[in-house]
Amino acid sequence: MGRAARKEIINDDDRKMALINKIYKSFEALEETLGKLQLEEPLFMTYMAKKSFADCVFMQVKHHHDKTASKRLLN
């Protein structure tokens, strides 16, 4: 893989991580606000949504890692 292609992949990964970070921080801010307002049901729903989002992100990372590892084994 060439240097330019690697740099493009890294830049794309950086953009994805920045977006994931913004979404996660939004969940955190929403949880904090709902907690201060003592809105238990929306707070729980937000917590569950944040957990589901994190599970999806980690599943994608694991899938990408497994795919990369198998490519390395084939080469």
C-alpha cells in the first residue's frame, strides 16, 4: 500500500473517530442535562442508546480488526 493511500485511510479514520467522539460527548451532555432535570425515564433511555451506540462502534472495530488480520494472513 502506498504512502498516499495510507495517509488517506488515516485521515478517513481520524474523521470517523472525531464524529464518534462528538456523538459520544452529545450523549454525555444529554445525560447530564436529564440528570439535573431529574427526568429518570429519558435519562435511562439515553443511557441505553449510548450503550447501544458504543456496542455498535466496538463491533465495527472488531470486524475491521478481524478483516485486517485475515488479509495479513493471506498475504
